[in-house]
Amino acid sequence: MEPLYTAAEMKAAEAGHDVDVLMERAARAVADAVVDRYPEARRIRAVCGKGANGGDGRIAVRFLRDAGLDAEESTDVEGADVVIDALFGTGFSGAPRPEAAALIERVNREDAAVVAVDIPSGVDASTGEVPGEAVEADVTVTMHGLKVGLVVGPGCFLAGELVLADIGLEQRPTQHAVVGPEVLSRVPRKRDGDNKYTAGSVLVVGGAPGMSGAAALCGRAAFRADAGYVAIAAPSESLPVLETLVLEAVKRPLDDALDAAERARALAIGPGLGRGDAERELVRRLLVATDVPAVVDADGLDGFAPVVREGETVLTPHSGELGRLLGQESAWVDAHRLEAVRRAVERYGCVVLLKGPDTLIGAPGEGVCVVRGNVSALATAGTGDVLTGIIAAFLAKGLDAQTAAAAAAVAHRKAARAAAKRSGLVASDVVEALPDALA
């Protein structure tokens, strides 16, 4: 886990240090980034605010001028090759005032590279929210540690390349964190003495006619994520199709789902289940009557209501599904992703994984984990069912719910990167790449 700082946490990290020294180090990092990435730049302009962030920009200008470059502080950015954005710092929140908003608009209109100091102006460093105009940066030089707003949407889409600058501060505990690939080392592997049940047994519940592929992808992903046993409970009409799609899985009629759950160490509920009163009641009964960990996705989230149970539960909505769970529009979720996850965790009392280029995983009593490194090829049907199967496999192996969800999201992206073609990646490609991703 890599620390992810809010504005208040950065302020605490800087407390007791010489501000002038910190500013010199920060400005040097900004100037170096400009020279390293834009060596042909001849006209460099810095838009600077009144606070410490503006001070970093002014000192960076001094370093650049000392290096013989045409650099100066100015709001006239027309014709600039590079614009240094030092208008607002990490302490800024809310929408910029009209004058500042107009300046940001001018910066964004110019055909110039933009290097932001610490965070693009207009992005809330503590949440990633963008309530008004915000700078669209090509590079962001951020000091000491990553800020929440640089990795959580919509702010993360404005940050460009992230350059982390060491300014001599010690790492401190933070509420939120970025999940690194090392989390996969925590996933238990099959050991001598394991049998198919102790290696991780998963029950997938779903696969209605016309949607049997969703349950099949989920089941296959659970196997490829190293589960030892997978059963699929589906409507009787779908069982012949599933027999051909997932040879290794045991198939059970949907009416036998509760009995089948007795052998499972984790449940994957919802892929292709269908939506209706009977399906919603089945989801509730499975969660109430069992105490094994469960991941609920897709149709399982339709009309989902809070359930008190001993086993851990993971919900895996996209923004539209989370909006429905919270009584909000998907656009609200997209604009307030961190807050949406926090509200869902509080309302439903379980782990919530919000899908997206910035995958967020919240848990009761814990901060939010962020999985970075978007793979655009994952924007295709069925990849969410694959993620559900991976989470179920990791739950069945005994990982706690937040770790299982975070590790699954990392494995999911790693497999997609390995399998990605120029275009046309399908969910099955991700499934087949999982063993190498987990090796």
C-alpha cells in the first residue's frame, strides 16, 4: 500500500519543517520536470496564486531563468510553449472564482504543455472532485506523496503524467492508500495437502437464459484465479448451455442454490441472474441463510437492501448501479466517487468496490483503497463478471474482503494488460491470461 494524502495530511507532514527549504526543493523539482520533458521549450510562463503553491511557481521561474530560459510569471499565456500552473495548491476546495476560472479557461485553450504544481488548479486534492473550472495538465509534479485528487476521478483525468518529488519529508500514516501489485503476494496458493475444497470452493449463482455467458465467465475466472472447485446454480433451461461453456464446474438447478452453498467457501451472486421479485428474494435468502463470504454483482445488486450477516460481503457496482443503491444519478457518483463509496459502505455495512478507471474499494472502519493503471480495453461486456469470479476465488482462499477485492482488481488489470490486443479484447481473453498474471 502506498500512502495517499489529503490536504490535511500533507499539512501535518509539513509541520515543523522550514517552509522556505521545502519551497526551494519543490520549485527545483518543477523546473527539472519542465527542462527534462520539454527541452525544446523557449517561452515558459507561470500562472501563480498568492499562497505557497504560487511561491513554488515563482521560485521555479527563477531556476529556469538562471538556466538561461525565457521564463516569467504572467497571466498572459498566449504563445507559450509551456505553462506552469501554480494557481491553487492542495488546500484549495470549491469552485474557482470567476476571474480565476477565466484564467484557467485561457490556459486550457492554449496549445501549450501544462505542468501543474502539486495538483491541477481546480481539483480538490482531498477528494478528486472538480466543482468548477480546472486545469488540464500534461504533467503534475506532486510533492512528497500522491494526493487523493490525483488518483480518484474526475480529478485523475486532469493530472496527466504524475511526477513524485522528494522534498525531504517523512512518510506518515494516511487514511487512504494506493494498492500496488505486491498485494498479489498475499493471495494463498495451492499447497501440498490441499484438496479441491480446501483450495477454495466457489458457488456462482446466476446464468438465466440469454445471460448464461455471465455465469460462465464468472465461474471460469474463479477457476483461473486458482479456486479448486466451482459450482454454478442456474435456471434449469440454462444448464445444458453451461455444460458446454464451463466443463469443469458442477451445475445445479437454481432451486438448489441454498443446498449448494453448504459446500462453498464463497458465493458469487448475480452474474446473469435476472431481475425480478423472485431473484431479489433469492439474493436475500442466500445472504441471510449463509455465513460464508459473498460477492454480489450485476443483477444481484438490483433492489439490494442491507443485510446483517456474519460472513463478509463485497458489492461491486459501476457508477450507475451505485447511483441506484444510493438514490442518486450516475453523474453524481462520477462527480463524487470517494463520497459515494463512503456513503455506500456506511449504508450497507460491507465492502464496496466501485468499478472504473480508478477502482475504489471501501470497507467499514477503514479508508478507501485505490487501484490505478486503467486498461481501456476492459471497457467491454463480461469483464465485470470476470472480476466477480476472481474476488470470489480470493474470498474462498481466506482473504479478508477488502484485500480480496483489491487484489482481484489488480489481477484483473494485470491480466487485461497481458491479453490486450490493439482492439477487440473480449472477457474470455482476460480469463485465460489470469494464471500468468498470478504467477
